[in-house]
Amino acid sequence: MYGDRKVGGLWCHEVLARLSDYLDDELVPSDRVQIEDHLRGCDVCERFGGEFKSVIKALREELTIPDPLDSELERRLQKRLITAGS
């Protein structure tokens, strides 16, 4: 990695490899503190981490919103459900 620096006891590549786990709150507290120390001292990783977090948040929001059903498809599904329940 270009400009790989050791800050807060971790190299940039180590932080980037664990960034997803950090954002998902899947790290033990000591590992979380180490990553936060690195991010406070490394403007490159802090900036990348913020951008990465924004992308992940946008993807999660997009993927959790279902597309609306076509009205004809919805009508046919409702008809089948009513028929199946009879």
C-alpha cells in the first residue's frame, strides 16, 4: 500500500483490512481502541474510513428498500393467496 504508516501501533494496511469489522462493531474493545488511535493519527485512513462508512451505509439503505410490486403482479398474487386460503 502506498504511504503505509504505523500509527497507534497499527499499519495502515492492518486498519484497512479490519475496517469493515470495526464499522460493524465486531471487534474486541482493545482492537477497537487500537484502530481508533490509528484513525486519530492518520488523516489518510480517517478520510478513507469516513468515505467507506458512507458507502456501506448507502448500500445498506438501498438494499433494504424493496422495489414496489407491479400493480398487475400484486393483483395476481392477492388472487392466488385468496384462492389458496379457500
